[in-house]
Amino acid sequence: MNTVKSKYTVSSKKKYFYDTILSRIILCNYNSGDIITEKSLVDEFLISKSPIREALIELCNEGFLKSIPRFGYEVVSFSEENIFQLTEYRTILECGYLETHWDSITAENIQTLKNILQANYAERDKKAALEHWEHNSEFHLTLISFSGNAFIYKQLKSAMQYLGVAYAQAYWINLHTENIVSECECHKRFIHLLETNNKKEALECLHQDIENFSKIENQNN
């Protein structure tokens, strides 16, 4: 019996194929410009088209694939220009929020950020690069959520998701490893600056943190 058919429910099959295809993109099993077809995946996994198609469509919506009608799905490259623009966008969005909402950040908000660090970095062990990015994203998304602006939160989440895959793929290409030792020193310092009401240095720290996560050479310290 096919393992996908036996192990996964209908509702989880889409996620299974989404994760499988995304992992292959990150590890360069699918390279930029490669064409993925529904038929090739159906033949490989011996399963119906529906969950595979749903996964491919979601990956298109998130910018990782491009649909070519009656041909297949092209793997999209992570261009330096796209990464630069999204990093610049994050800087404007997150630092702008912090600048204008500084006085509204509460002690409870700060404790929430502390709890995230404690949960995600309790053990200094190796994590997959994408998991590391997800922990980083949780911190930044939680910070922006204090604004109460659902639109801003949604836009940042979309940017973080795209950058996370680019980050994981770049880590694999440059260092040929999926796993890294997760660090949170910048986030710890940022929290300290919030607690001591040091707005100027907190803004600089946040800006530097955003820049660091876009540069592969800064991510294995």
C-alpha cells in the first residue's frame, strides 16, 4: 500500500506535498527554472491529483512556483533584488512601527517576547535553518502584533515566509547543511533595550537584526 495513502488523512495530504515540494526547493533538488508537473508527482506518489494540485497552487500563491498553463510549474529563483527589497520593506515596516508605537509597548508585551525566547531557545541545540527562521519570525510577528494592525501583521508574515525559504536555501547552498546552532543574542539585547527605555539603540538593534538575517555570512556566528 502507498505510504502517503495509508499514513495521511485527506486534510493532511496537501500539507504533506506542500512540505515535500518546498523541502526539495530548499535543498536544490528542484533548481531555479526547473519544471514540476502534476503528472510526475502523481506517478511518483501514486495518488490523486487533487492534494498535489492544491499544494502546487499554494506554492504559486506564495511566490515559490510560477504556473505555466498546460505545461507545469516553474521553480522561481530567489533573486538578490527581491531579497533586498523585502529586507528594506521589513526595515521600514518594523522600525517604523517601533518608532511610532514605542510608548504603547507594555511590560506585559515585553514579557511575551521573553517567553518566546525562553520557549524557542531553551536549549542551545542544532535546528534546521527553516525552523530557526520560524523562531525568528515568531519574535518579529509578535512584536508587530502589538500594534493591533491586522493588515501590517499579514504583510509582514508574507514577507517573512518568502525570506525564510530563501534563507534556508542560501544556508544550504553556502554551507551545505540544513542545521545550525540557533542564537538569540540580538533579541535578548533588544528586550533589554525595551526594558531600559532606550529607544534609539533599540531601533538600531532591530535594524541590525533585520539586516543580519538577510546575509548568509552573518548567520553561522
